[in-house]
Amino acid sequence: MRRLEAAALLLAAAAAVLVLAGAAEGLGVNWGTQASHPLPPKVVVQLLKDNGIKKVKLFETNIDAMKALAGSGVEVMLAIPNNLLHRIAGDSGAAKDWVKRNVKRFDFDGGVVIKYVAVGNEPFLEAYNGSFMKVTLPALENIQNALNDAGVGDRIKATVPLNADVYSSPARNPVPSAGRFRAEISGVMTDMVKFLAKNKAPFTVNIYPFLSLYLDDNFPLDFAFFDGGAAPVNDNGVMYTNVYDANFDTLVAALAAVGHGDMPIIVGEVGWPTDGDRHAKASYAHRFYDGLLKRLAANRGTPARPNRHVETYLFGVVDEDRKSVQPGSFERHWGIFRYDGQPKFGMDLSGQGRRDATLVPAKGVQYLSRTWCALNPKASRDDLGKLLGAKIDYACSNADCTTLGYGSSCNGMDAKGNASYAFNAYYQTQSQEDEACDFQGLALPTQTDPSTATCNFTIQIATSGAAVTRLGVAPVAAALLVALLQLSLL
């Protein structure tokens, strides 16, 4: 008996060590809330603490999130959405009001530990066609000046999270050391860097090796990871074995070209999605994070900045089923946790490479009843022919069907399975309302789980913040699914 008790104590101690080891120094996560059934903020904050995550980056000042963060000790990067940039840029009073309502309100002993204010989110993205070109820097200036006037500018810095497309190397010399800011924004970027340096604020960049792979069919797969399987890129004798280092050092060169090669850099977003594309899968995410976290824990830095600590925010905490899929279906699957706070794969946030390390799941999550919505087996062929296409289109335009796409986890089901998945996705999004599982007789509620070995039919979480508004899923994807189903069922 004593031996059993001793063994139990050792196991408990080992489990405690796994949790207490915590995340690598400087490691944070992005917390997005574009979900039909978001996890309660208190649950998310406890999830962060249970996993030793001490930094979080928000995309807006969500009051409930801020209240949950108060007293937690978790350091926070607040954010100003792009749609507020014009107003704040043109009115210093608006900037002061924003700081008063979103910073000073929570800045007290036992309040929220605010470290940064992110002014916009990737405002110079090429896809925006210059919409925020003239307002981003003035907004940054007004917010930092407002922070200074409020007496907190020495410890709370304004920065601008930028996409890595703001810099590049020329085609004639495609190596990191040749990095420069994009020609059409070179002037404003130079002025922005000077302002950041004057205020001792960091440069924030989002780096996504996955997107290099997604956007270029000829991109070498192994170069997206850190385990040395790719042919290196030779930059005047400096060897680059992965795209992350090459990307980061291209930015270092661009900063050096405008006189600030030593400016602190924060990686505001980096991650790997687990569904919605043939390269978006848990095994690749595990491989990517394993390499990244080991480097962060060792403060390895990059060839241009060796042995450096880099503050880094993983993207993101949980999956978000209301995110736009315009960039790709993978956009709804970036979380290191599922929508309900359950881990997707083994992960050692400490960066020690422990094979038995796992993330601590969310606690106290309440689910809707164990009821799914599936295709009615008694539906007539005539009804299927007349109605199914429109009903599938409606379901997938109001719920998340991205896992049904090519290369995704649910792509291998037959047509009836696909129809059931679409109906269930809508039913769960609508919080299992009775009328949400009918589709003019084509669907029925069931207590038998229709999930397969590779495709999970979800049960949504119960939350007072559930949203049932139209999601605007990519119509082309929905149309292709409808065509497939019609061909298979008729």
C-alpha cells in the first residue's frame, strides 16, 4: 500500500512539474473572439494561467475579457481596430478619450497589466490598397502622446502590428541581408520606425511560414519548419535553413537600412493552422511549434541577431468559426486549442522538447445536449433533388463547413455524410434550436454521434454570448459542395 501511495505521489509531483514549468520566457498568445459560441473570458484566462502563459494579445478592448484579466498577472497588449484609425488620426482628443476608457480604466493595483497598445492590425497589408496609408502613423503618434500625457507612456508603449509584406528582398538579390521596406510605403515606414525609436517602443511583425507554403506550390516543404531538412539559402556565407529566420532577418536588414538595425522586434503573430487546407493539419502544427518553442526557450535568435530573446505571440488560443475565410478556409483553425478549449495535439510550451508534455485543457466548459442533426434517412429522392442544394447552401452560408473542403479533415466522407455535417454545423451554430434541424424534412435530430474516425461532428458549448448571425462563408466553396452532393445523391 505504501509503495502505491508513494507512486501516486511521484506521479502527482511529475504532473505538477509539467504544469509549473510553464511557457518559454516571453511567450504569449493571441486571443481572438470571432466565434459563434465564444468560451467565457474567465475560462480562457484560467486556461492561460493553467498553461503558464503570461502574455496575451487582444484584437480589441473586450470589456468582459479585461475584467477577467484583472488581477491575473497576465501581461496584455491591447488593440485598436483598423476602423478606428481614421478618427484617432484626425483627433488627438479622440486618442486621449480612447486611452482614458481603455487603458486608464483598468490601470490600477490589482487591475490589468497593460504593456502595449497595438494601433491597428496589419494596416499596410497590400490587399487594403492603401486605405490606411495616411492615418496609421498619425494614429500611432496620437495614441503614444496620449499615453505620455496620461503618465503611463514610460511603461505602456504603442506599436503597430505589421504583416511581413511591408518588406522584402529584390528579385535580383533575394537574400535576407538585402531586405528593404516596400517601395510605396518606404517613406511612412521610415518615419514610423523613427517615432518608435524615439519613444523606445518595439517594432511588431506577424510572420507566417505556413502562408509561404500555402501561396506557392513550389515552396520547399521542409523550409517551413525548423528541423533542418531543407536545402539552405546562402546569404554571403550565412546559411538559412528555414523561412522564419530568413523572414525575420529580412526585417532586420530593412530596419538597418533606415538607421535602426538594433530596434527591438516583437513577433506579434506566428502559428500553424490544423484544418482547412492540405498543409493545415495537426501533425505539421506539432512539428512547427516543437521547433519554434525550442528555439525561443534557448534564446537562439537568428543569424542576424544570434542569442537574442524575442517576445513572441502564438496565433492563437482557440479556433474561431466566424473568421473571414477570404484568405483561405484555414483561417478558422489557427487555435492551439479547439473551440471548446481542448488541446489538439501534444505541445511543450516550455520549449524543453518533452515528448510527454500536454497542454492543460479548459475547465468548467458547459456543452449543449448530446444531440446532433443529420440527413433524414427517409427523405425521398424527389425532395433531395429539389431541395438539398439550396438547404446545404443555406446551412454552409450560416455555419462553418470549412472542414469539408479539399485536403481538410472531413473531406473523405460520402455525400450523405457531407450533408449531415452541414446540417449539424448549422444546428449547433443556432444553439440546437428545434427549427434549426428540419430543412423541410431533409434533416432529423439524433442522439447517435455521426462522427467518423477523421471527422468530428461537434457539440457546441453553452454560452450566453452565442451569436446566430449570418457568417458569410465563401459562396464558391458552398456552391462546390452543393454540386458534389447533388451529383452523388441523385
